[in-house]
Amino acid sequence: MNDDCIILGAGNLATNLALALKQSGFVISQVYSRTEKNAEALSKLTGADYTNIISDVKTSASIYFIVVKDDAIEEVLSGLDLDGKLLIHCSGSTPMEILSTYSEHIGVLYPLQTFSKERMLDFREIPLFIEANSEKALKTIEGIANKLSNKVTITNSEKRQVLHIAAVFACNFVNHLYALSGDVLEKQGLSFDLIKPLIEETVRKIEHLHPKQAQTGPAVRFDKKIISKHIEALNDEPHLQDMYQFISNSIYKYYQE
């Protein structure tokens, strides 16, 4: 199997993955996105052809990376005849078997990281979790993964979903809390930059301590007076009051157990 591949998708992960593949020597012959602007933008970065019409996707490549929203995977593949091709999706929570209707050679390459188009990451440091339905497909995907990253692990769909759930807690939920923190500050004319050293130290701390050991704040010691003052100060933001109370209760119960 040669290194000719097609990227189905042109979002945050697809952009980072396509550039990492190109830098690792893979030939990307085409990029597809239903949004023509996105497909064209990624094609310029990779030197690939592009299309926003699914029926115009080439069927001559050996490897197809399906890097679209989970609920769009089957919609995209149903418009193509890729029997005999190696199909690889990059989802954290979608079972590998979703691809089995469309080819006998299938697998997963899941990067455990957060991606943005505006920030290209070094794939060598990104953990990749792979899976395949045969030894042949696994050997090919493992070869691809090892060219991209120094951190490759073979796992199954069930464990990959657990990793994805943990990632949502550790990344997506935490980032949302950063956004809410920024809103609280900016409504008082304060810059989010003021709290960045605290965030940076929190991240550095868990390099040396388990998060259970690193927890501080009024909730873990159940300082009712401070908690009540904070909730009262958020009177104009009932949704923040609810979240503050819910998370404080969760922290307290966690450490009581």
C-alpha cells in the first residue's frame, strides 16, 4: 500500500493532521469538505486538489482519513464507493465498526489532543491511539502513526471512548470554566491576563502531584462563609451561581469520600 491518501474533512483536526502527514512524507492527493472555502484553504496548505462535492472525491487513493463530525461519518461515506480501500476515522467515541459497511479494511487513529486551525501542533508529542480490524490494516496504521508520533498505543473502541470522556472533563469543561472566569473578570474591567499565572501554575503542579493532591480552595475545606459570599456576589448571574454551587458541592463530596 502506497502513501497516497485523501482527507475527508477540513476542520481543526483535519488541518493539523493533513499538515503532519505531509511533513511526514505522505502524499495528500485531495481534500474534501462540504464547505468549499475550508476545502480550498486546506488544499493550499497541502498542495492537494480539493472539492466540496462528495461525488467528485477520487476513489483512486489507498488511504482515506475520515475527519468529520461523528454524526457525519456515515453520511459522507454513503456517497462514495471505497470498497477495498483503507478507511481510518479519527473520532474519540465512534466505534471502529461504523466503517465496516464501506470497506473490509478499516481502523482508527485517534489523537488525544485539542486542535485549532490557528495553532499547528507538533504531532511527535501527541499521543495517538490506534485500532484496526485486521493485522494487515493494523500494521499499516501503526506505520502511519509511528511516522507521525513518538507516542503510539494500540487500544480498542471501548477504552478509546473512556479516554475521550476523560479528555472532555480535562480539556473542554476546563476551557469553558476559563471562559466563564474571563467573563467574570471582564465585567469588572479586569483582564483575563491577570489570572493566567494561576492557570499556568495549576497545570505545572499536576506534573508533580496527582490532581487529588493538588486541589485547593474554599470548597475542599468547605469554607461556608467564603462560598456564601461568592455566590451572593454572583446575584446577577444565576447560571454562574448554580455552577459555582454545583462544583463546590462536587469537590466537597469528592474529598469526603
